[in-house]
Amino acid sequence: MGLILDILVQGVQMVLVLALAPGLVGFTRKVKARLLRRQGPPVLQPYRDLLRLVRKEAVLADNASWLFRNAPYLIFATTWVAAALVPTFAAGLHFSWAADLIAITALLGSARFFLALAGMDIGTAFGGIGSSREMLFATLAEPAMIMIVFTVALVAGSTQLSTVAAFMVDHSTLRVSLGLALIGLIIVALTENARVPVDNPATHLELTMVHEAMVLEYSGRHLAVIELAAALKLLLYISLIACIFAPWGMARPDDGVAGMAIGVVTWVGKLAIGGFLMVVFETAIAKMRVFRVPEFVGGALMLGLLGTLLLFVSRSF
């Protein structure tokens, strides 16, 4: 009975991340519109857009290969698994042993790989430009992520997220290395989700777009799956930042239904705060030129490296 209950709670988390991801996107769009003194679309608009895309017929190019047809489902599957592994409202769930920072980084890298291949498959200029820019940014974002993982692992003694969250709750002291890792992870999150100042998700200007250029040839259910995967990725990074640097309010494995409910409410509040702060930052800053982005992402790499070096110098940092 205990095993069935553990699997049920893990399934609830998988469903919750899938159900709340479009709502998080809708919330950020609404907040950004209000900050710009506009009415903005409803918060539930992303759900309506996904339903509308699912009902439409998928139009494929004549030279589209099997990779172009299957890439959206591969991207969605790997992103969903990565998002479901991150502890959200509770730590120590049934599959928490697989919630490893290195494994999650590898899953996100696999999704990026398939997306870049799909962007180049048709042979259009926009898809090639978007894929090349995505790989350019990834060459700095992935090493930065690894250095941030090393910093967190040296502090907590593990790369397993439930262990990291428990350590942060029990040893809630200020550390310079963790502050550097937090800033670096925020930069990586903005880069991976193609947000301002790296990219503007609200525009389709050919000279600046990165993510939109790779999915420009998709339509119908294929586009719906890719957009849902992008929403999951945004929720994943906000949940990851909250799990590592603000794990308070998460339910313990032995907590009952009341503890789980409190954990869900706390997690939703963290998502709202994270989305709001991200939108405030996007509103206050302009988009960078494409050739300035490597300097921006390189800063995350140097912050992660500096945080790791500080821990080797002194464990108190």
C-alpha cells in the first residue's frame, strides 16, 4: 500500500507540472502586459492556444524527414521527465533517486540537440540561423550549468536534489559561493528559455529570434507539443532555483496530506514570485545584440567557476 501511495504522489507531481506550465506562461505574459500599462491576454490564453493548435492539421514540408516528425515528441518527453524529477511541493518522492542535477542537465541537453536538428532538417535559412545560435549559446550555458552543479555539490555533498534541499533547510547560512551560483543559474535560465535579454519570446523578427526560428516550420499538434515543452522548461528552471536556494515549505516524505497540500500552495507561490521577478527584470532591461550574448552567458560560467574555487579555498565560503 505504501508503494502504491508513493507512486501516486509521484504521478500527481508529474500531472501538476504539466498542468501548471501553460498557466505560468500566461501569468508572465499578463504581468508583463500590466507593467507596460496594457490589458494583456488572459492568464488561461496559453491553454486555449494549445487546444486550438491540437485541433489544426499539421502541415509538413515535402522534404521533411522522420526526424522532423518525431522531434517534437522527443523534445516534450525529455523535458517533461526532467521537469517531473525536480522536487516541487515535496522532497524524497519515489523517483527522487533519479532527480540528479547532472541527469537533468543531460536531459535538457538532449532536448536541445533534437530541437536544433529539427530546425536544420527542412533546410530553411531561419531554421539554420536559429539552430546555430542555439548551439552557440549552449556551448557556454552547459559548462556554466556544470560549474554551478559542482558548486552546489561541494556545499551539500551531493548532486541529488532532495538531498540538496534537505541540506539547505538544515544549514540555512549565507555563503558567497551559493550567491554566485544563484546569479549564474538565473543567467543560464534566461538563456535556456530564450528570454530577454538573450531573446524576446514575443517577437518574430528574423534577425533576432532564436527559439522561434527553429520552430518556424512547425504547425498544428507538432507546434502545440513544442510550445508545451517550452512552458515546461520555464517551470523547470524556476522550480530548480526554488528547490536549491529556497526549499522551505516543501513536504517531507513522512508528511501527510495536509503537509502535501501546504507544499503545493508554497510551490505555486514560489512559481508566481519567480515569474513576477523574471518579468520585472525583462521589463527593466533591453534585449542584447546577438554577438553580446556570449559575454552575458560567459559571465555565468565565470561565476560558477569562481564559486567552485572559493569552496576550495575555504569551506566557509
